[in-house]
Amino acid sequence: MPTITIDDLRANKTRDKFYILIHGKVYDATKFLDEHPGGDEVILAEAGQDATEAFEDVGHSDEARALLDGMFVGDFEQGSDTKIKSGAAEAQAKRVAGAVEQGSNLMYFVPLALLGAYFGWRFYSAGSL
Ligand code: HEM
């Protein structure tokens, strides 16, 4: 079983020959690009980098995972934990995560603040009757 280096991965990122890295394993998805139910663009966008996160974020089915076996080329040289995302992609991912977190905090805070204000108002207006 060959070990795929980062250079191998980056050398195969065109429609004519496309490798994709998921969970520390490299797959040849060239023939699959046209058949992918999610379209070829989303896969092509992961060219030359670790696509594990993108693949998992979609919540692919067991059938989708089983398809990977048929495309297996070899293990990636550095295992699955290697962060080989480009700096820009990494920064972008962090920004998105931060924005989502901030958004969900606000979702709790705004209704709670309104509720608090309402009871505060009732308390004070009842006291003045
Ligand atoms: C070679 C790797 C991949 C295989 C074998 C694969 C396979 C599949 C399969 C079989 C489906 C149909 C739904 C399901 O069974 O889960 C699907 C849907 C989808 N895939 Fe992939 N996929 C791969 C990589 C990716 C990547 C890297 C992305 C990047 C974001 C992606 C995005 C999507 C999306 C968005 C859908 C949903 C399409 C829809 O429901 O309209 N896939 N994929």
C-alpha cells in the first residue's frame, strides 16, 4: 500500500486526476466527481487539503462512506491529525465558528433581557400603585 505524500496530493487536484484526503486516507475521486450528488464543485474546492471537516459537516450517509473504499489509493504520510489547511482556509473556519457562537449567545441573551425588563417593569409599576 503506497504512502501518499503531501506533494502527491497536491499534484492530483484537477478534473483529470483528483485525489481527496479524508480521515488520513487518500482517495481517487476522479471518476466520482461527475456522479457526486452534492456536485463536483464542492469536492474540487477541497483540492490539495484535508477534506475531512467538509465531508463530516455534510453528515454523509453510510452509503457515501462505503463508496470511499472503492476509491482508496493509500494512507496519507502524516496521519489524520495533520493540519494541512492553508492559512487562509483555517482563518476563515475560525471566523465562521466565532460568528456562529456569537450568534447563538445573542439568541439566548436577547429574550432573557426582554423578560427581565418586563418583570422589572411590572415590579416597579405594581409598587407605585
Ligand atoms: C470522495 C468523497 C465523497 C463521497 C464519496 C461523497 C458522496 C456523497 C453521497 C453518496 C451523497 C448523497 C447523500 C448521502 O448519501 O450522504 C453526497 C451528498 C453531498 N455531498 Fe458528498 N461525497 C464526498 C465528498 C464531499 C465533499 C468533500 C463535500 C464538501 C462539502 C461534499 C458535499 C456534499 C453535499 C453538500 C451533499 C448533499 C447534496 C444534497 O443533498 O443536495 N461531499 N455525497
